[in-house]
Amino acid sequence: MTTIICPLSYIPLRKEASHRSEQTSQLLFGEKAEIIDSKGQWYKVKVLFDGYEGWVERNAVQISKSDDKMEGYVSGFARLVNLTGDSLWLSTGSVLSNELINSQHTSVVTINPDLKTDSIIDIALQFIGTPYLWGGRSFMGIDCSGFTQVAYKALKKSLPRDASQQVNLGSVVQFPSDAQEGDLAFFDNADGEITHVGIILDQGKIIHASGSVRIDNFDQQGIFNVESGKYTHNLRVIKRVRQAN
């Protein structure tokens, strides 16, 4: 098995081997993927963390030469500084891979040292204002399930990539009044398909990626946007994937 590693802040994972193709996800710094096919200047890969498949450009990645398991996750935002003083910015969920850091960088600077790294809420709140980006998983742009995935990844809790997959995890919370901070709320469309997910805050509030990462009101009907005066998402189910902090 040939494995690649992401040496950049993030790399687009595309549906087809083309720059014009839809971005379906992203590889974050230090994440690895198995090469399962190739076409011209592209590799088709399967991400080791979540099993997601897609195409990455060959010259954006490097072949991994280590099976080192000693890896930590970035809980907040961080900056890597290399020998020449250049910086590489890392987002929550990036992997502090010894393979990359030892060979290319000299120090890791934590941008928010006071962050409570065991709190899903504190980790999630860092993303407030991050623009929505289909397939995004970083502070440069993120989608709803990418947001929940990387927030929980920082706590070393693995979630699948898509909301329709994440909904299969955890135990059902019967009523919104029984929800705890950190529970995941899932929302469906008119056809009953799971299309959205967010992280419940205190009673009556939810943080989610819709337009940007934002906090909205939340009840048994769904998400209520005060600015528009309308419900924007229809609640399907609440799931508890870990005990809230």
C-alpha cells in the first residue's frame, strides 16, 4: 500500500481528476490517504481517517515514508515555523505528524493557548464566522458535517465525513429539552434525507455551518433564524455521541 500525506494547510479532495471538479472534502495537514488509482497528474485516494475517497493533485501531496503512530491533533489554531522563518497555518483537526514536523519545521506555536481542549463547545466556538464551503474542513471554509467532524476529531472522537453517515452513530435523545451541550442535531429535507447537522449548545441554541458558522435558536421544530424570522432546517433527530463536558 502506497500512502500519501498532506504537507499543506489543506488540500482539496475532488470528485473527479480535474481542477474543475466538485470539491467533496479536504485533507488537512498531516492526514494520510492510501493511493487506490492514478490518472495523469492525479491520485485517487482513500483517506485513512474516515474512509472517504476522492482525487488529489500529485504535486500537492508527498509520499509518506513513515508508519509513525505518535500523532497529536490540533485542538485550536496553530502555526508551524520552519527553518527559514516561514509559517504554515493549521486548522483544528490537523495532525501533528512527526514525519512532517521533524523534517520541515522547527516549532509549533499555539494561537489560542487558553483553549479548553477537552471541551467540544470551546473547540466549536473557534469557528464562529468561518465561511460555508462545500467540502470544506478548515478555518478557510467549512461545511456542516466537516465542522462537526473536525470539532470532534480534536477530542480524538472519530465521526464519518457526511451528515447522512454521522446520524448512524450514538444514542437517540428523545426530546430537545433532554439534549446536552455537544449533542448532534440532524435535519432532513422534504424527501426525508439527512442534509444538515449542528452541535447543540445550551438549551435553545445550536452552532452550525450555514452561510457561515453561526449560532441560531433551536427547538423541537428545527433551527430558527432570527434575522429572517423563519425556520431554516427541519429537525429529524438528536444523537448523543459522547458525554458533554
